[in-house]
Amino acid sequence: MKNGAPTRIAWGHSSVGRASRWQREGQEFESPCLHFGVFFLHEGQALNEPAIEADGLTKRYDAHTAVNAVSFRVERGSIFGFLGPNGSGKSTTVKMLCGLVKPTAGSARIDGISVTRDAKAVRRHIGYMAQGFAFYGDLTSQENLEFYTRAYGLSRARARERIAEVVSWTGIGPHLRQRADRLSGGWQRRLALAAALIHDPPVVFLDEPTAGIDPVARREVWELLLRLAANGKTFFVTTHAMDEAQRCGHLAYILEGELLACGSSDDLRRSAGGEGLSLEDAIVSLVRRAAS
């Protein structure tokens, strides 16, 4: 490891539940950071530490409170759905978690790294697919992916490996030589997803990842997310679609900056007063209760 950068190491752990001492060929050594598979483990970090943790996260703009004391945990290898209407505080919360906006109060950690103390390190550990994905329209899909490998500092060999992998995952291979601004909306979303995954981040934030794509492509995207989550990658997904929310292991619903509910879809139904309710009916009931 140089300059505190994460290193991919393939040997084992020599103590129980912590990631501070490691062993290779019978010799112990100290490691401030370990990238094991898709997990980044930091010195003193418990192996069961959540991938994402928010504690009282708050953002105020003058007299307006955009996000008020939001707290939740997202476990490793899970898909966490973040729901709420436009203007509810979803985007502000995501930007704070990504280290793009400084919280007014509270704290957050991504893979054990403090968002407020080390935002640059956080950004190295995450992928982010925004709704308005910024690509270079006059470059091909291949050239856009190559640009992102350089932006993340991947070696040429690693870049080739990662491009081949994300192309296989997203199915964008037939469009690699096509200019990005000439792709359909659905293929642009797939290109955006490929770019978000290009540096193999352990935590990925996806803002409406299936907006504008057809039902078959939507299903394929979610099958990919579920497969990657099963292999340890963590996804934080904003969505308005109830059928997509059902696929998430846990959900949170935010309204006017306040977190109304957080838990599994069954938890939300119980909170709304009936396990027989649809998820949509449960959320409507929770919103009406909050407004009364």
C-alpha cells in the first residue's frame, strides 16, 4: 500500500472480528486498509460494520431544512431502496453520503470512512449513477468507458479487464462503437451503469437506474443488481416504482426531509397497520398518518 491507497490482498485474517492484523506466509503485518474481494476493510473496522451508516444526518440551507436528523444503516451485500416524492430530500441525502455536500449536523460513514472527515476517500469507494449522467456525446461508448478508467486511475491491464466485465454485465457490447449521444435513452442508462461500476466500487448509489428503459431491460438491470449484491456489492437505489421497491431488501421513505419509515417491506406494512396491505397502500397510509 502506498499513500494510504487501498490494496487488493488475497491472504487471510489472523484475528477475530477486526481488520488490523493480517498474515502472509506465516508473518504478521499491520495493514491500515484491506480490499478483500469487494469489501474495503480499514484498520480497527469491525467485519460486520455496515456499508452505509447515517446518524442524525441534517442539511439546512438558511432557514430551510432539506434533511432533518435522518438515521439508518445499510448492510453489506444488500439493495437499499430510498423512496420519496420529488423535493423530499432524497438527492440531498445521497449527495451528503457521497461527500458532495457537507452536512450541517450529524454524521455518516461509507465502508467505515467518515463522510465529513475524509470525503475524498469516500468518493474513491463509491460508484454514483445520477439521473442526468454526464457523458461525452461526441465520444463512443467505448471511449467514454476508457475515459472513466483513466479518471479512476486504473492501469491499462485493469482497465481492459474492467471494461470487458461491465460490458458483459450490461450487454452494451453491440453499441460500443456508437456515439453516446446517438444511443437511445435505455442504452444511455446502461452506459451510465457501466461507468458507475467501472472501478469496482464496493458501494454504488443509483438514482432512478431504470428510468426511460423498456420493461425487459428493467428486469435485466435488476437481475444484474441482485446478482452483484449476492456477491457482496452494496446498492443504494432511489426509485418511485413500487415493483422495484419490492426487490429491495430494506426500504426507507423520506418526506419533507423527515424519515417516515425504514425497514423491510413487511416492516412498512406492519407500521401501516396491516401485513395484507400492498406496499403502495402501506406507504400512502404512512404519509397520511404523518400529515394528520
